[in-house]
Amino acid sequence: MDDAQRKAQIKTTFDTVAEGYGSTGMEFFHKAAAHLPRVFALQGHEQLLDVATGTGIAAAALAPHLPQGRVTGIDLSEGMLAQARARVQALGLGNVELHAMDMQAIGFDDARFDAANCSFGLFFLPDMAGLLQHIVSKVKPGGQIVTCSFYQGSFEPLVDLFLQRIQRYGVKPPEFTWRQLCLEEHYQALYARAGLTDVRTHRHDVGTLFDDAEAWWRVIWYAGFRGLVAQLGEAELARFKQEHLAEISALHNGQGIPFNVTALFASGRVA
């Protein structure tokens, strides 16, 4: 798959899942965003670039901490941006602007922003170092760059059961590149390549207990996994769902189904 095909696939997937993205089952996105104001060292006047803003979850968490500043969110998916605009309007946030834009071709002047955020976005591209360096170019010297990914072990064992079963249906999963960015040392190396200084990492548990297996199905249906199950025919999909949710239900421990998710944040300064 070449770069253009990959972008088209990503855009199609997230246009499709936008309506339910971050909803029931995916509260971990909101929990992770709630940590951002503490990871950033904001003074309140900054111009902050939010890359791969999605439905605006991170932007909405940061905007109230910038009373004299502004969050500029960009995303490739118009479907996600429509949800972001609705979120911003519902919360009455007047200091958030949103643009449809390729994160590999950010159409703003270099060194325009005081800070940049990219929540769960770097790993969508194989050249994570190149993407980070591009984001860095848009931030002033001394500005702060914060990105986050999923820590090692996140989604296990649910995701392992999902991948094993979907392969039995002849669907070959792609390499999950977020696993290349799931440890502190991964971030240290990546940030060093981008020339960032004062690199710090933070881990936060953002998991939960699911009441039932249907909550996990919502994660599959309204996240990047959708592109895999979408390859099944209607009858196959119904059979796959029944079989897979049965094995997920078996993980119920009497209180719920453990959904293990840990967010790994990395912060650095532009030299």
C-alpha cells in the first residue's frame, strides 16, 4: 500500500466511524485528554496546534486552559471534524478553530505556534519520525510538543482474541504501528531524532471495566478495527460477532470485563 492509498483508507475509515468515535466503550480517549492540561505547562495565552484532532476531544480539554490563547485543530477526516465542530459548539468554546488538513502537509507558516499536541496520531504513519519533525517545524523555539500513544499491554487480551479470530475469516490485519511507540525508550529515541530537549514521559491508566461484551464491540465498530470487520460479508459478520463476543464474555470476572488501557505521554521542547 502506497502513501496515497494509506491516507485514503484512513480517511474512509474515520469518516465512517466518526459518529460513534469516543462514545460508550471508548471513554479512554476522554480520560487521556483530561491529563493533557497537567502534561502541558500552559500559561494561558498560547497558540496551540492540535494535530489529528479527530472529534476534538483533546482540543476541548485544552481550550479552557487558554483563555487568551487558541487551539487550532487539523484532521484529514471531514466526518471527524463535523463531530469536533458539534462538540466545540455544544461546549461554547470560542477559542477553537478547525481545519481539514493533511498532517504531513500542515499549511501554516513554520514557527507559528507556541505549542503542539498530537494525541494517538503519530502511529498512523510508518514514518513517525518524519511526521514529528514536520510538527516540530511549526512550533517556535522553546515551544512544547506533547504526543501520546498506548502503553505496552493496552487492549490485551481482548485485541489478541479479536486478531486471532478475524484471521480465521481470511482477514489479514495490518501491523499495528502503535506498538512501535508503546514504551518510554521508544519516545526518548523518537524525540531525540526530532531534536527535542527536556524530554519527559508520563503514564496514566485510562482503562475501565466493561459491563458486557457489547461495549468492546463498540470499540471495534467505532475505531480503526472497523476497517477489518468491514471486509466480512453480512452473514460472516454476524457469525464473527457472535463467536467473538462469546469469548469476550468469558472474561467477565464477576465485576465486569477488564479493559486495560494505559496512555503514554511524551513532552519535549523545541531547541
